[in-house]
Amino acid sequence: MDLENQKRVKDAADEFGAENVMVFIGASEAESAGLAAETVTAGDPTFAGPLAGVALGLAVYHVVESEFKDAVDADIFEDQIGMMEMVLNVDEIVEEMRSIRSEFCKF
């Protein structure tokens, strides 16, 4: 997650309260999705950005997870994400995201 997006997430958590912020990730690989998820939950593991040492514990989901997919219009999901979903290793991404949530999420 780049430094600008880290700042946006931190600012939103500060303004609205971490319990009211949810982050959705669209990375194409489980490892990169997990790194972004870890950044918004446990803090920037590279200690380079605004979230270095800041454990926000935010709720975080990948856009291919059922929690997100079931909450959005099916036609819009298919139009915007359907093709991507067909080529990704969805099971690996879901496993990575669940692991991060179980370890670091507070909300």
C-alpha cells in the first residue's frame, strides 16, 4: 500500500473512528492483498509510511470475498470484478485475508 493511501486510511480512521471504517482490497495476489491488509490492521510492516507502528485494527476484506460480493449488486460485481475473479486464486486470497483478520482486526 503506497504512502498516500496509508495517509487516506489513517485520516479516515481518525475522522470517523476506526470502528466505522472498512477497507476493501483488490490486489491480484494473496501475498500483496495480505500485506495491504496487515498494513491497515497491524501497521505498516515496512515502517515506511504513516501507518508505521499504528495498529488501527480496521475491518478489511478483499473484493472477491463473499462478505463483499454478497453486499453489492450482482450485475455491477459481474461487470467490474467478474472477469478478474475468474483468473485469480480466490481460495488463496480468502485464506490470507481471513488469517489477517483473525490475527489483527479489532472491529
